[in-house]
Amino acid sequence: MSLESGAMEAEFGTVAAWTEQAVRALGPEHALPAACRGSGSEGALRWLADGLALRPGSRVLDDGAGLGGPAGWLAAERSVRPVCAEPMADAVAASRRLFGLPAVVAAAQALPFADASFDAAWCLGVLCTLADKAAALAEVRRVLADDGRLGLLVYVADGPLTHAVPEGNEFPSTDELGSLLVGAGFELVATGEADLRDSPPEWDERADAVDDEVARRHGDAPELRQAREQAGRVAALLRAGELRPWLGLARAASPARNARDTRPN
């Protein structure tokens, strides 16, 4: 996530810490729904997890993990070993405390992992917050084993945006995203569109309860107003059909396959 945006620092830094406090006040059953908000729905997580070809014990990177909700869900549902990378220190600390996950403070363009460290990775709602998307995808490819898989949730814009754009966001087109993946050494194997309303009712109820508790404690804070403004702008663009929640599964091409693909005809 871009560290240059004050609104994004508020949303993924200060408000993330407040969200953790609210979860602790309301109970642990609120942790997953609250920490997954903004990272898709349970149906989207399941679609991606099914396509990542995971096995028990697989090493999985959550790149731009936020509060760690999707990684926590993945660990519980698929018995894998997720590691969270996230540039906001407050969110990293919260993911460790809420889900007991290994997590590091790191930008997507400079991951502190050795080559081929992971069997799979996912990146949920993160690429559209990055100016240098190519560098971020190249880093994911570097830390993935050959033929490892990458799951993506990206908000794409295939036409002009007439509504206000959230601060710090640069939404790619579908074609641009495809080109970026190929350039980073990936082969796109499946695509879909997320239904952001298909989580179980209790997820929404618990996430709403956390939001209400954060508002009760910090309702007048400028950081909370900024975070709500950001979320409202995304929601308006989605309602207008100017943004689309695109799901993708890509396979890391092996060096040998890349060499074949780049030979002159």
C-alpha cells in the first residue's frame, strides 16, 4: 500500500489499531469478519483458495495482508502456513495478536524473503493502491516457487471514472493487468468476478458491530472520517459500475517456459 497517502495511513494504520481494540472488546468471533472487510467476501476467498492448489502445510504469502483476516481464514480453512507482509506497522501488530500469524512490515515492492520461499500467494485489493504494480508483481514472482500460484482480487476500471477516486488508488484496466502479469512472469489461468455480498449474514453483522464500536469510541476522529470517505468512494464507483471486483488466478511460469515464450519465431 502506498505510504504517501494520508487517507490510506489513517485507514490501514490508525483505524486498523482501533479495529483490533474493538474486536477485543466485543469478542474473538468478531475478528475474522472485521479483519476481512475490504478484502472481498467469503465466497471470493473460497474461489481463490480452491484455485491455488493448496495442500496442508503449504507455504502461502498474503501480500498486503492488512489486519490478517484472509490469512487467518486460510489457515483455519485449509491448514496451510500463511505469512503476512504489510507496510503498516499497526496492522502487522494486530494480525499477530488477533490470529497468531507470522507477519512482517514490508512494502510489496521489497519483500524480505528469499527466492522461491512460497508455494502460493494472494494479493487482495492491494495492486490498485500501488503506483509501481510491475515491481510488486515481480517481487511476488521472485518469492514464489516455479509453478506456484497467485490469487488476486483487483478493482479494475475499463472505462472513465466519473465519480471521486479514493486517495492513493490507481485502478488498472483488465488489459493492463493482463500485460503486467505476463511481464512479471505469470500465466493467467482463470478469472472471475467477486460478489462482495455473498458472505454469511453473521459476518456482516459482526463486522458492522465492530464498525459501530470503533465509531462509538472514535466517532469524531479525523482518521475515521478519512477512512469512511475512502470506503464510500470505492462503494460509489462499484455501484456506478465504473469499478469491477476482478478475481484472477495466475501460475508462475518457470524460467524454462519463459525462455521458450521469448524466443524469436
